[in-house]
Amino acid sequence: MYFKYPELLFALFLLIIPIIVHLFQLRKFQKEEFTNVRFLKKISSQTRKSSKVKKWLVLCSRLLALGFLIFAFAQPYLPASTKAFRSKNTLIYLDNSFSMQATGQKGQLLPAAIQSVLESLPEDETLDLLTNDEDYFNIEAAESQRILQDLNYTATPLDFENLKLRTERFFQENPADDQELVVISDFQQNSGFPVKPDAENFNFRLLPYQPVNITNVSLDSAFIAERDRENISLKVQLSTSSTNEDQIPVAIMAGGELMGKSSVTFGQNNQAEVTFNLSNDSISDGKIEIEDNGLQYDNELFFSIPKIAKIKAALITEDSDSFLKRIYTEPEFDLAVFPFSGVDYNQLSSARLIILDELREISPSLSTILQKRMEEGAIVVLIPSGDAEIASYNTFLRNSGAPAFEAFQSEERKITNIGFDHPLYGSVFEEQVENFEYPSVQSYFTLNRPGSPVLEYQDNAPFLTQSDQLFLFTSALGAENGNFQQSPLVVPTFYNMGRMALQARQIYYEIGRNNLIDIPVVSENDEVVHLTSEEDNFIPQQQAYSEKIQINTSELPAVAGNYKIEYRNETIGHVSYNYSRRESNLTYINPEDFENVEIYDNIKNYFESANAVRQITALWKWFVIFALIFLIVEMLLLKYLK
């Protein structure tokens, strides 16, 4: 037994007072003359004996009454366990990712979890809550109800390492003897949540909320497979989390109007694909939709198809009939051709792609402007001449941080190694090609270091290498030095270099990624680009260059949809964003596999269990009752016992 106010027990020493009063009778007796006391001797003896017993009984009842009263004021109690004496902090993590849209026994998982928390939270306690994208600490009961009722889904998935860091930071700032993290989640396998979670200063308490139906159809992606002057071939890819033999209708819309409709059936790999043929017009607010009873967030895919923007290119060459003129043509490219002696530096300052085609030397003034243009994001392609002045080349290359030329070799080499994973060839080859008619060159330069190889000779020496914004060939490409011009590689190589010169907008971007988008406008007077929708208007991170503004949308927007690109209060383009499909894979960790944790069916059971071990049984009422009983006993003894 323990006492809330043990210092009051010193009052028990006061019980000595009634004992002293009873033991030392301070009353003085007077003698009275009586005629004959012999007759009263027997009665007097009996009365003296009963009076002595009465006094001891009254003393005991009085001492017990006062003793119980003192104990009652000291407030005795009995703890359920030793944890009742320890301080405790409870932090609740509520997973509000899109996978919690799945249906459980009581409806969608997230609303069911929220309702359980609302019904189980103690009314007199504050709430410390983590969600995937927000922190709520020391929230009063009324405010916590509002926060939980307004809680919505987020594109941010459960990340165990991030959750662990946030939890450790909270408990470091709010220390207690016992620290517990209550995790309410569906525990998807891709969350990275280990089956044996561990932490140094807190314990895990898990509440799995998992669906009863794991069938879900997802709109995974869409991309332009082919595009010519008149038509666009748009491919849409879908997947299902389990075997699904139903036909799923797929509709494509633009501006709220139906542009096409089809249906798909999933194969053995649970994948499906459908192609829509559209006219080659810009689409600012496209949307693809399906109907599915699983997760709702992946039932629509937003997209926008911009007009093909012209890319300004500059070719410096002494060959009036350069093969590059036949690659960089209208309407995609605006090509300006200059001889070395007549370069227009003003046009170079606005070109996004600059090609040096077999120049004998690179002058200091040309080297300076090329380095500046590369710093501003332009692409420079250097094709060396067989009789080049290596010193001028190397000065430019070293200042650019690129590999430098070493020796000139006059021997035939075949170009056999293709960097299939390089962005130049990402959409060129559907698979790695082995049986290929490899081009060759008759002479080449060696480099002092390889750089980032794109194409290589049979001995893995670089034929084409990339160093940041510079593409460097190690051989002349003229017909007299080889047959690369006739190779199937020549067009995709140079064409994709041109496409890389201006980051063409994709038909959509994924929310949460580091998306860099080039906006071809000239910034003046600190004007900024806005992204707007019917609900949103925000300024993304951006950097101005001489002929473009590059925006970074890694943090915003947070909601999928179609957005306008506005500059100086005018709409200059459109961009679309979609959620990652990471949550669409409905595979889960089995709660029985978890170790070193306590698992509960619901939050109510957790609170009942947590409160049970910290329960304190107050005994002061019983001591008050006993004190009253012995006071009554004392009164009865005084009144009725003779």
C-alpha cells in the first residue's frame, strides 16, 4: 500500500494523547460519609470492573477512529503494477497514405481508424499525433477531434526510417520513463516497415488495419508512343493487384469532353495496355479514367500535350553541305549555320544547342561564350577535326572540366558498345541489340580519362562521351574518316542531343519528385512563373537564364491535376501532375510475423491495456468508512455499556 501524502502519517503520534488521558485520570474524588457501606461492597466491586472494560473499549474505538481518519487524509492507494509510478508518453502515428482507401470490415481503412481513435481517446488528455505529412503535438481534446475529422489522404507513403527519426526527435524533446509509439497502418510490404522493428528509447505498439478485399485496378502510366505532323499515338498501361477477368472500361477526355473509349482485359501477368490515336493538337487538360471499386486515387491520370516548341540550334562548320543540316530541320529546330570566321555571338547567346563541326581550333573568345552557355544549361557538341590544333581544344576542354585529348591514332576501330541506359537512347531501343551493323572510323583521338561513355570502341575506349552539358566525340565524322554518318545511330544520337537541349515538358510529372521544367521565356524585372488551377495558385522554385526560366516542382503541387503555367498574368502553357502508383500494390506484412512488438486489434484495446497496468485503486474512502464505524461504536459504548 502507498500513500499520496505520506507526510500526514506523522499525525499518528497524536494518538498518544487519548492514551495519556485514559491512563492518567486527572479527576479528584471526595469522601462522603455513609451510614453503612457493607451492603454496597459487592455492587461497588462489580461496577468498578465493568467500568474498566468499558474504558478500554472506548479507548480502542477512539484510537481506531482517529487512526483511520489520519490514514484517509494521507490518501492510501494500491497500484496495479510498478508502471503506475513511471511517467509515460504516447505518440500515435496514423497512416493516411492512399493505400488506406482500401475497404476493411468497417468501410475504408482510414475513416474506420479515425473513428476508433475519436471514440477511444481519453477526454482529459492531450493528443500527440504524427501523420505521413504533418505533426500535431500537445493538442487539446476538442482540437484533436477537429484535426482527426479533417484528416485527408496524402501522396506521401509510410516510410519507416523517416517515421523513426521523427519519433526519436519527439521523445528527445519530451522525455518520459516509458515512451511508446502506436502505429496505425495497413503495413504494406513496400513501406519498408521491418518485421522486427527496434529503437533505443521507445517501444512499438502496432495496430494493423488491413483490407478484406485486395483487388485493385490501377492506371499506371501513359506516354506518347509515336507522333507525327498529324497524329499522336498515346499508350496507356494498367495493372491489377490480383487476377481479374473482367473487362475494364477506359475513357480519355479533354476539357471535359470524351475523346475516346476502350476496354482492356488483363493477361496472366496482370498487365494490360490500350492505345488511343489522337489528332496532333495540343491538349491542355486531358484526363484518363477507369471505373474500379478498389483504391480511388489511381482511377484517373491527368496529362497535357504541349505543342512542339522549336529548339534554337547553332552549327559552326566549314562544310556547307554538313549532314547535320538534314537532322535539325523544321518544325522542331531553328538551325543557324555559321562558318568559323563569321560566328554571330548574339545568336549563340540564345541557342540551346551549339555544335562545333570539325573546326581546326577553338578561339579564346569562342571558348568563353561556350563555357557561359553551358553554365546556363545549353548543350555543346564537339566533333574534332583530324588536323585540329589540340592545344586550343584542350584549353577549352580543361576549362570545361571535360576529358582532354592525348594522342592521335591512325587505325580502324569499330564502335561496338552502346550505352542503352543513357538518356540519348532510352526511347530508341526496346531491348539491348546484339546483332548490329557496327560503324567504324579510320582515325581517332585518345582521352586522358573516359568521362561518362555513351558510345565506345571494341576496346571500351570512348567514341562519344558526356561531361555535364558537353558531348565530346573522339573522331571526325566526315565520310573520309568512317561510315558513322550512314549508321542507324547517327539520327537518334544527334536528334536526342537536340531534344535534351531544351527540357521538353513531359505529358505529366509525378508529385514528390525533383521535376525540372524549362519554360522558354525571357525573365525581366524579376517576373516569376506561377502554376495555377481552380483551387491552387503557387510560385514554384525557379531559376532564370538568358532565354528560359527553369522551375523545380519537387515540393509543390501536392494535389494531382492539370495546372496552367502563367507568366505576367498570361497563360503560356500547361503542365499535369499525378500521384505515384507505389501505393497501388496491395500486398501486406502479416501481423503474425512481427517480433519485439505488441499488437492490438484496435486503439480501444490498447488504451484499456495501457490504463490497466497503470491503474491505481484509491482506498481513502474505505478508511473514512472505517473511521465513521468506530466513531459510532464509541458512541454506542458510551451510551449503552454500563
